Amino acid sequence: MTATTAVPPAAGRFRSPRARLQAYAIRHRSATIVVSMALITVAMIILPQVPPLSLIQRQSSWFDTFANAGVFILLAMGLNVVVGLAGLLDLGYAAFFAIGAYTYAYSNSPFSQQDLPFLPMLVVGAAVAAVFGIALGAPTLRLRGDYLAIMTLGFGEIVPIVFLNLDKWTEGTNGIGGIFRPEPLPIIGEFSALSPFAYYILMVGIVTVAMILLYRMQDSRIGRAWNAIREDELAAAANGINTVTTKLLAFAIGATTAGFAGVFNASKLTIVSPEQFLFAVSFSVLAMVILGGMGNIWGVAAGAFIVYLIQVVVLKGLNSMVEGLGIPVLDKINFVDYQYLLFGLALVFMMLLRPEGLFPSQRRRRELHIADELAGPIDEPGVIGALGEAPGSADEFGEAAGEDVPGRDR
Amino acid sequence: MTDTSEVLRADKVTKRFGGLIAVNTIDFAIPRHSIVSLIGPNGAGKTTFFNIIAGIYDPTDGRIEFRGETMIAHARRAWLEPILWLAMPGVVAAVTIAASFSGIAQGTVILGIFATVGVLLASLVTGVARGPAYQRFLSRFGIFRSARPNDMVVAGLGRTFQNIRLFQNMTALENVQVGMHSRLHAGWLDALLSTPRARAEELSSRLRAEELLTLVGLEGAGDGLAKNLPYGDQRRLEIARAIASDPVLLLLDEPTAGMNANETAGLTALIGRLRKDLGLTILLIEHDMKVVMGISDRVTVLDHGEKIAEGTPEEIRRDPKVIEAYLGAPAV
């Protein structure tokens, strides 16, 4: 009995150009990422010089916006590892962002009287964040689902409060200011507030490298293990996956990515203070991951970029546009104030209309559209009919039917 | 690990859930290369016993020896483990405190604090990860903790579940590759750098997975999602996933449940082939008496958590106690 599946086998010669391009992109993933990022970079240099983008703000402001968006792209890609790939809900992700930022602040500011080189500190900041990721993960990963979410939420609250209250070490609410900018790098040039071009190019580099590494991780044995854990933790353990270390690794990698973002952000804003890392950041990043399409690295990056642009550029633009129209009630509304309301609405509608996100991963689409797939071709009605059970519904039946082994954590 | 004639040996294994004794002092052994069946009415404790062997439950009492090594037993001196975790950071902390009183530079004290936290973290992580070296370290202090399910797989045990537990949204091939997880060695650094070793391993694992799919009769189904396979094929895929870790002992929990006569015959043939071709030892829970009597070398009968009979299929068929357990006591 050979199995028949809803997915048609890739028939070598008759594939469409699009399918062939996709197959090529999957086979040469790193090269594809580099080429695409190069194209996007060039497009982002050219587009702000022509209308309509040139009407909104100057080119250098656009670079500034893009570099800041890059911070959120990094954060979203990192959280995607934890939430999208390994399936662990992390509500305190901003904590790792904060740890990366404060690490850089300690190494490069008048407050600490240190001036260490930027690029090594980028790695150190990420490493420190990774250590905290493991420190949070080790005791909490025995928990599941809601309990893990609450623990991470707590951690996300604790970190900014610690930075707030340890005045002597962190300058409290004022934060650590006057952080030194990175020293000039070859080719990229000088980092300054007036010409954010260097930050923009550096960010593109970091995002490209992060994306390549994360894709490699996802396609590896470990990525497969994350997926297995997300689908069925007990079955994953019964197939030889050390669930504890594998989940810990997801946490560490997520935290590392946030650490990169934190160091970059601190060096760009030249100030770190606790209110940059409140729950709203964790929430925004999670919303970016969900809107972009959990589990799909490109999708999550695009989602973060779009959401950030909406937050920072579109809502402001909407304000000035509405003011120009002079409609009595509308011109009193400051859309930026309502961004979280709009965010929430967007999430609600997204969950109703397209729960897999804007750019879903193949896997998520399959999971969330079981009904569509069942309507597809089922070729062995005899076998299935005899059991009165459709393929794919086996797990729902199984869960109800007894042997539900409560997982034991030791 | 020495090869003995018995792959697995259970010694007075008991499991209590509150007041319920699910498994009561069972002695049990599986000879190498044999097919042993575990039968009994519903609720006899077969699956509980299975889960104890697979490392999912800790037994309340007794122990299980797998390939000559005690793998599973009730935890011994478990209270000592957290103390061990704290011992090393405690020493570092004590040294730091002593140094701070002796008037050492403040920077050194801060370094000591960092070292304490670092060592604490390191010992915590080793403790949670529980690698083999750590297990050996524990045994030196007389601490014993049962193997976890993944440790059992590494030691050479594969299993399937009573209700199919495939990774539904992964392809059949990926499911089998997950089964190989414990036999692949590419770590996170290999993955990040995409080393030639990792790529070669990935490729060979894919080929091996295709071989295994062919072995269980699923050739060409590798690219389809597990959940889109017909029910019988899902059972076969689960077996392929279980044997992907090259186990010595394969546990099959009701492999023919819900199958028609044709499929059952096919699966029975497959189980026989697995023993012959792969040299597996197989422990089977099964309700279909035709299957049990057809392929088993030995049969063990459980009822109410107790072993009521054991022997060749012929002996079991004639055992009055077994007949009573299944059909009730003869009316007088």
C-alpha cells in the first residue's frame, strides 16, 4: 500500500519557473539571502530619493528609520526562534534586549569610564544576553505553556525594575547617557547622529548574517528537533531528543539575537534607560512575529519592518494628512497615541481572517488549515472509510481516547 | 555495556498512582532476538508497564535493567542532588567572602561574585541537561535517578504509542529523521557554520530515512505530511520512526489496533521481518490474539497489575487463569 498525499510530487521537467526558483532558493539559501538583502539594500537607498517616499522625510531620516526598524527585525527574528520554532511563549523578551543594551552602556560610556571597541562588544553583549537566556531557561523550562509564559513575563518585568532601582549602578530613571558611538569602520565610514548611513549599512550586515545563521539553524537537526518539540513534546523525548537542552538552546539563541539588537540600539541612541525595555516592547515584538507569520524567518522580518514603519512613519503621516483635511473630529485625533489600540485591532482581525500571519511558513499554513486539506484528494476511501476516521484527525481522536501520558519532567 | 542474553530484565517493578496499584511486583525478562507479547484485559497495566520501561514513569518500587545496566528504579538519595549543585558555587562564594574580609581589592571581590553566579549557573545547567558524564558523577555519590525517555533511546530502545503520536505537520521523511536524532552528531555550531560534516550527515540521514520508509512499505511517501497518510500507513511510519534510532529493543504498543484483517497480516509480516533483518528484540502489547499467537515466542499475561501467567503461546492458550481473566470464572 503506497501512500497518497495531498502534496503533488515535484515533477522535474514540468515545474513552473516560480517553483524552480523556489527550489533553487531553498538549495542555496545563504546565497539567496545575501543577494536578496543586497537588492533590498540598494532599493532602500534609491527609493527614498524619489516620490512618494521623498515627500515624507529626507533620505537620511529614512536611513535612520530603516536602521531602527532593523533593531526590531532582529528582535522579531530572535523571538521567532523561541515562539515560532520551538513553540515556547516568551512574554519577557525585552529583558534580553535590555541586557545587551546595558552591557554596551557599561563598556562604552562616561559613566563607567570605559571605551571598548564596538565590534567585539557586539559579540560580548550578545553572549551576556545568551547567558541570561540560559539562566532564565534552566529553571523555567520544566514548566509548560501558560506557566512558562507567566515566568518569562515576570522576568521581563524584573529586569527593567532592577535597572531602575539600582541607582548607584545604573543611574536609575535617567539611564546611562552619552554612550560613545562606534569607532569608524572601513568602507562603512563614520557613525554620527547626522548621517545615519553607516548605522544603516551595519544593520543590514547584522540582519543578513543573523538571517543566514537562523535559517541554517532551522534547517538543521536541531531545527527539526525544535519542531518536533513544538508538535508533541512527549513523542519528541521518546525519539531521543533531550528536550531540556534543545529548548534551552532555543532560549539562548533567541536571547543572543536580542543581545545584538540591544548593543546596536544602545550605540545608536547613545542612551539606555529602563523605560526603553518595558512590557510594551515585548508585546510589540510578539505582535510583529504573529502578524508577520510565526515560523517563517523572512515573513517575521517583513512583519517587523512593516509594523515598525506603520508605528513610526505611517501614523505620523496620517496625522499631518488628517490635519490638512480639516475634518472637525478627526483632526483632533493623534493617531500615534492610539497605536496600541490599532495594533490590538489589527491582531484581532488578523486572528479572524488570516491566523497564520501575513507571510506564513508552509508548516503553519498546513496546521491552521486542516479543513481545507481534508477537503482535498483522499485516494484510499476504503481504508479510511473502514475506520470512520479521516487522516489528520487521528490525533484529536487519540487525545480523547485514553492513553494520555502526562509528561514527566525530571 | 555488555551484551547479555537478556535485553531487558524487570525486577519486582511496582507502580502506584495514589491508592491504585497499576503494576504490582512484576518480574519480567526479554531474551535477545525474541518477540515477547504482553497481553491482558483493558486496564491490566500493560501500557503503564510500557511507560515505565520507556522512562516516562518512575516506578514506585523495583528496578529495570536494560542491556545489563540498571537504568530505571526508584530515585535514591535524590535530595542530595540540589545540594551538589550548590556545593561548588558555595565554595567559590565562601572564598570570596573570606577574601573580602581579609581586605582584598574591591575589583577582585566583584570578580568573585561574578564567578559564584557563573559557577552556580553552570552547575544548574549541567544538572538540568543531565549528560552521561553528569550521571556518572552522580552515581559516585550514590545518587540514582532513572533514565529519561531520551536516555533510554540513546541506550537502544525504540517505541511506538498506543494512539499514534506522529509529528503530524512534518513530512514522513522528517518524522523518520527526528527518530534518528540521537544517532546524529551535528551540534549547534555545526549547524550555524553549515560544516561539511553536518551537510554530509544531513544528506546521509535523508537517504537512510528513505531506506527505512521502504523497509516498512512506505516507499515514495516521504514528501507527504504525516497527517495525510492513511491510518495504516501512519502506524507503519511510527514504526519506521522508532527503528530509526537503531534500537536493540523495540516496544510496540498495539501496532494493529484499528486495522482490518489485510492490514493486520501485512503488519505482522513486517514485525517478523524487522526481527529477522534488523536483529531486533520486540516487546508487543496486542489485543489481536491471532497476531499474538502467530508471532510471539513468549507471552506474558497481566491482570489488575499482576502477572498471572507466562509461557509459550501454546501454554498460555490452555492456561485456565488466562481464560478466566478474559472470559470470567466459569459459572458453577
